[in-house]
Amino acid sequence: MKGTGVSSACMVKQPFSAFRTIVAGLPEEARRRLLAVIPMGRMGTAEEVAALVVFLAGPQAGFITGQTIVVDGGVMIPASAATDTVPSAGTLPGSA
């Protein structure tokens, strides 16, 4: 809220511990196939999510607004993102 110094965050709870327990109980081949679809090649940790929460609650994140930050090791990145190029400033709408 302008001038108040108040920030807000909405964390969507993902059951990391439950998911990690399920994955740990999978046969080795199933676990390998699951990890193969995660670009980082590993499961995330609760500590990694907590570090983001601490950052967002701190003064360094004071100019961040209206964002959805997905912590999933790259699973949600569309395949096309790997080949898409970022347009130069001269090709953006409204640039002359």
C-alpha cells in the first residue's frame, strides 16, 4: 500500500515433505523418470522455499509487486522458452 511500507505475500503451500516421502518410496526407475522431467535434475527443499519467503519479507524485495514466483526447478518453463529470443527494445510495441 502506497506510503505505508506494507507488503503482502500469498504463499501457496506445496506439500514438500509429503511429496518427498512419496518420491522416496517409488521404485528406482520411477524416481529416475520423475527427476528427468525436472530441469534442475533434483527435488527442491523446504529450505529453498523458506529462503525465498525470507527474501520477499525483507527490505530487498520492497519494489516487487504482483508477482507469482514458481519454485519448481524449471518444470513450468514452456519448452518453447528454451528457443525463444528476447526482442530488442527497438522491436517492442510503442518503440520508434
